Amino acid sequence: MNTKLKKIGELLNICRKNRGLTQEEVGSMIGVQKAMVSKVENGLCVNFDTISRIAAALEVEPMVELKPVKKADKNIIDYVMTAIIEFAKRHRLTIKEASNYLNRFKGIDFLMEFYDVEHTLSFNDCVDDLTVVCQNNGGEIR
């Protein structure tokens, strides 16, 4: 499932609930079944016309932004892989367990977003940062 479409659906769901409307009511407003509104809210609909019509019924304006695709940088990939290995060593995990944990609790997202700063630190400091980020996102490794 496309995470961007899911996010659009979540936002439309919040707007609908804030207006005190049911999916059935919104569907009636735009001439679709409740099931279609549900699909959009769950990120399962790629029909931008339907998304736009739901947004108009909710009196919000959907906005589209086109960004250039970032190519994978070998240096970032190497850094993230090494950070995962170091995290696994410190916390006595397999590399697969560490990778899954860091992915689940946003550690890898953190490394990608803050690569410019993190790669200048020692791997010891990097693992400390990853541990805190994951704890802040619900992880329980200490």
C-alpha cells in the first residue's frame, strides 16, 4: 500500500470526523457508496477525482507536490548498514533482529533524515542516538 495515499486517507478521515459526518453521509454528498469513502480513507483508492470530490465535500483543498526522486547514495547505504551491525553488537541481536527493530521504531528513518550529522559522529554515539530514538518511538531496548 502506498504510504502517501494512506496518509491522505487518514487526513480525510480526520476532517470528516471533525465535521461530524459519517462515511455514508460523505458518500451521499458526492454520489458514491460508503465503501468508496472507506477505501479512500484506508489509502486503497488511487482515483484522484474521488479524493478531490471528498475533499471538496469536507471543505478542504488537497494539494499535490512533485519532488525529484532521491537516488540511493552508496555512502548512506554503507553507513546505515554499519550502524545496524554496531547496534546489533551492542544489544546482542542478530543483524536481522536489529534491522527489523530499527525499522519498526523509526531508527533507520532517523539515520536517513539526519545522515549529514550522524555520520560525523562515532558509531558509539550513533548507537546511543538510535537507542534513544527507538525508545521514544515505543522500543524497549535499553
